[in-house]
Amino acid sequence: MTFAQVAIIAILVGMLIAYAMERIRVELVALCGLGLGFLTGVVPMQNVFAGFSSSAVITVIEILLVVSALSRTRVIDGFARRIVSRVQGERPVLTVLCLSGAVVSIFMNNIGALALLFPVAMSICQRLDLPPARVLMPLSFATLLGGMWSLTGTPANLVVNQWLIGDTGRAFGYFELALLGAPLTLAGLIWIIAAAPRAFAGFSDSPRSAAYAPPQIVAERRIPAGSSLIGKSLPWLEEERGLFVHGVLRQDVHVFARRADIALAAGDVVLLEADLALLDDLEQAGVLEAVHAAGETAERQEYIIMPESLLLGSRIGSVHSFAEHSLDVVGLTSRRGRIEGRFEELQIGIGDVLVLAGERESLRQVEIECGLLPLSSRTFARLSGPAGRSVAIFAAGVLLTAFNLVPPEIAFGAVVLALALAGSLNLRTALQDVNWSIVILLACMIPLGLAVEDTGAARVIANEIAVYLPATHPLVVAVTMLLLAVIITPFIDNVSTAVVLSPIATGLASRMGAPVEPLLMAVAIGASLDFMTPFGHHNNTIVMGAGGYRFVDFPRFGFPLTILCLVVAIIVLSFMLPG
């Protein structure tokens, strides 16, 4: 092997180790790897920043922007809530959530799909008195399965598509990956829905899981003059409005009386518990108002309180960081038994969801200082234009790519432009919301992946693997690529897995005379079969803390699902390739 081949392999192996150790941020590892590639000469100067102009990176950014616009419309959130409100029982609810997660993930980044459905799942669990651990891991896995259907389901699919373009001059169709991904998704969803209730039955009586089942949000609101709630009793509010009032303050004094005898008056401050969306609607209608009004530029962010958070045990009113950064606490989920006193006296615990409002930079500063895990953000300002128009614009972009009328980066670029012109997307805000660590990671890994091919390292690796493979059995080659992807992806992100294995797959296809499309499909699908660890994919990491899972819970539930998907994939590949 030449120096360049040894260097690029050493760089990638070192990066894999650094990714697995999780002590350094992934984008920093990627930047260091790219810098070493340039210093050793394996990445030429003209290719150092080629990843940032790659159509794969551009498409990822466009998809993240579109997700930002759609999440603000709350279309998907509202749709799921209406569907679930009509079903009862754990398995029907699980079915609806998993199907919704898989379908949404077909068209969106699977991280965005989970961010949209996560609050819905938590709210449903509270209404059904169901521990979140019984639905969150299945929901995470369902979004990963759904991402195998389309080019935009996960960034790894776009990476594989880029290699197909470079090797053959043609791209995958928008839904072409579904030839292999759809049977796996269907089989996986059936198994998840059938097995999850039994697999997570032990969480039903677990104190740990109960601590992670947040109720509806607890918040403090004022009754404004002219509100339709004036004169209403507390039992009426609970029965007719779905608002449970824990306490009423009138002129800063608690109102002590039987609940049925307390009638609300203008200016009363109520400590209540309700769905956050309902509170928003009541504020918009002028029925309630915030005790501390947020500024016009204020944004809202929801955070999960993780076990390592510095806020654990603190009372809302005693957190100096909130006052220091001029943040308002919109609400808090809490399962601390009976709630008494003022809102500021509520204690923050593990698994609670804290909703803060303030300037963007202040929110990010508190997030870092206090060790908070953010969920999808929402602003107070209403975007103009009906939500249906945003969905229609996005659907038009999907159709353009589905029928191969224009490349994905052009179609979704047009979607971003149309949403911005329609007032449904604030580009300044949305660009700040983009997960740039993913973008930087992808942009840095693409030149390194190209170096694997340009230095001949991919060919050397392919030749070494091919020595042990029957040259007349392309199916064995495809299955080998699938297994390699499944083995690697739990330890690094699926994008890096696709970047590393795609040139090897094309090299093997060329050497053995096999069609390259099934091999690249095997890489893309294998990179998405990330069910074995909580750190292999962002979605698994998010649900681990909120669901109260241990590390062993992931392989215990994920290993059978991985084996099932591998068996189905091998069967499908046997029809796509000669034996």
C-alpha cells in the first residue's frame, strides 16, 4: 500500500475511534480529520471545501429549513393529536404513533420527525397514564425505519445517491430506495407494534418510568378583563375547558374556599394544568394572558431535564440563570404529587419538560450552562399564511423529485424560496435553527470519502474483501456490505458510515461485475439499522433520557429487530441480484 492509502485509512480509523469515545464533538473530529487529510496530502487543496458545495449538503440544509417551517405550523402535531384522541389502549396508540413517525420520516429528516412527534407522544402518555418508556423507543425506531424509503429520509441516503451519480451518471429516484427499504419498514413496524407492549411491560410499575411520564404543563396565567372565564367556577373550567386549576391568587393573596365556590374574577392569577397548545389557543383568543409578557422578538424553547442537569432540585423562582438572561418560564411538566403555592415554588426534577421564552442567544446560553436537552423550538409570533399552503408547497417539491423532474437540491431549494416568499419561513430564524454540526460533519466527511476512492484505498480494501468472496455471487457481496454497515453504524453516525462504505461498494461492484445500485442500497439501508445503542443515532439519545432507559434496553429490544431486518433485506436482495 502507498503512503496516501495508509494515511487515509489511518485517519478514518482514528476518527472512528474518536466518534466511539464521544469525548470530542463530532464536528470537531470531522474538521480535525479533514485537516489531517490536507496536511498529509490525501485531500488536495481544491477538494478541502468541496463538501460544502456538495448537492448532498445543500439538500440537507434545505430539508432542515423546510422542517423548521412545517414544525411552526404544527400541522403534523395537530393531525396526530386528532387521530390519537379517537383511539384507546396501548397498542392502538402505539400503532398510530409508529405509523405517523414512519410516514413523516419518509419526507423529512428522521431527527425532525421525532422532534415533531415527541411532544405528542409525551402528552398521550400522560392522558392514558402510560409510562413514556413504552412508546418512545418504538417511536424512535419507527422514524429510523421510515427514513429508508426516500432520498430525504436521512442524510445518509443523499450521500449514497451522490456516489451513484459519480459512478453511473444517474441518480436514485426519490422513492427508489423503497424497493429495499419498504419491506424492511413494514416488517419492522409489525414487529415493533407486536413486541413492544410485552418487551416494555416491566416499566408499567417502575418508579423510574413513572418519574419520566410528564403530565400536561403546569403554568401561571392571568385572567384579563373581558375574559369569558370571568365568573366561572373551577369545576366548570375542568369539565368544559380542560383546565385544572391548582390555585387562585387575587391581589397576591391565595383564595381559600371550596373549589365549587371559587368564581374567577378579572386580574386573578391562576396556577393551572393543561395542554400547552390549549393554553396558546386561549391566549390568542384573549381568554388568558401571560403573567410576564414576552417581547416581540422572544422565542420559546422546550427542554428536557436530564439526569446531569444543574437545575435538578431547584425551584423555578430560585434559578439565577433565568433572571440573569431575562428568560420567562412559560410552563413546566411535573409529577411531584399535589401542587401547592406559587408557580415559582415548583421544584424541577428529572424528566420534566421546561418551557422557556426569551432571546435566542440567552436561551442557548442557559441551555449550555444548565445542561438542558432542547426539543423543537417555537416562536410566539404567528407566521402568515395558512398551514395547508406550507404543506402543499412541500408536497410539490416532493413530487418534483419523486418523478425525477428536477434534482432534489433544486426542488427543495425552490420549496425554501416559495415558503420564504409566502411568509411561512423566516430564513434568518430558520438558519439559526439549523443543526450545523450535522452539516459540518457531512461536509468534512465527503472529501475524506472521496480520498478513499482517489488514493486507491477503496480499491485495495475492495480487493482484500473480494479475496474472501465468491466472484460469481454478487448477492454475497451485497450482504457483506449490508453487514459492514450494520456493524459500523452503532458506533458512528449513519452519514459517516455511508461516506466510508460507498466507495468500497462501488469498487467491489466494478471489480466483480455486479450492478452497483443494490450494493449502494445495502449500504444506505444498513446505515439506518441503528437499533443497538443509545448513542448511534440522535433519536435514540433523545429518547433514552426521557424514557428512563438503560443502555441494555436498546440491544434487548433492538437486536431482534436488527436480525429481522437483516433477514428481510437478504431475501429482497436475492430477488434483486443473481445468486
